[in-house]
Amino acid sequence: MTDAQVLDLVRSGLVLGAKVSAPLLIASLVVGVAISLLQTVTQIQEMTLTFVPKLVVSAVIILLAGNWMMHEMVTWVTNLWGGIPEMVS
């Protein structure tokens, strides 16, 4: 296995991680900013107020995009395992 192959595997793994986690992170960011704006406007300083909406949005995103996320990860791992014979030789 060459250095280029290792770097390609690491790169593709990082890209996959970013692609799969992006929907959850973006949705949590949007909800967090919206709740923070609401807290600022109403001067409610409750620390746990952002937890429940983020949890609900994360669950909805997993329900909606979970199948796609799992498909992407399974495809990547299948390609990884299928490429092992070429890496060894």
C-alpha cells in the first residue's frame, strides 16, 4: 500500500464524514441561532431551552436522511473492502 493510497483513503473517509454529518450539523446550527435570537429578544436566559428543539430537529433529520446516510456509509465500506486485494498487491 502506497502513501498515495493511504492519503486517498483518509481523504475519502473525511469527505464521507463531512457529507454524512452535514445535514445534522446545519440543522442544529440553524435551530441554535434561531433559539438564541429568540432568547435575546425575549431576554429569557434558560440554558436548557436550546436542547429540546435541537434534539427534535436532529431526530427529524435522522428520520428523513438516515436512509441516505446509511447508504453512503455502506457504499464507502463496500468499496473499501472490495479494494483490499488491489491494495495488497
